[in-house]
Amino acid sequence: MGSVEPMEEEIKELAKDVYRLARLEVNEKQGSDPILLQLKGVVHQQRVDVLSRGEDGVLHYQGRLCVSKVGE
């Protein structure tokens, strides 16, 4: 019987890909949300400590992703 180690590596890579895709979608949605766009501007001016922008421009509040309200 083969080792499960190669499968575990594939699962880890798949999880990383899913995470990257999710961040791309969040970043795209943030770009169309007027409130989050305004908050990004405030963060860019460094007037708020609890908000930050990641290297990819994604907005975070206290270390958590800011996700736009979509499709209500």
C-alpha cells in the first residue's frame, strides 16, 4: 500500500490555491464597495490603527478580512 504523505501534500497545495482564489475574490469585491474603498483611503493615509491593508491591497479589520455584503 502506498504512503499517504504525497496525498497530504496535494491537499495542502489545494487548500493554498483555494485560499488564494478566495482572497482574489474578496479583493475584487472590496474594489466595488464604496464604504470599503473609503476605508482603504483612510488606511492609506494611516489615520486608523485597527484597519490595515495587506501586500495585495486587501483590507483587514483587526487582522481579519473585510468582506463586502454581496447579493442580499
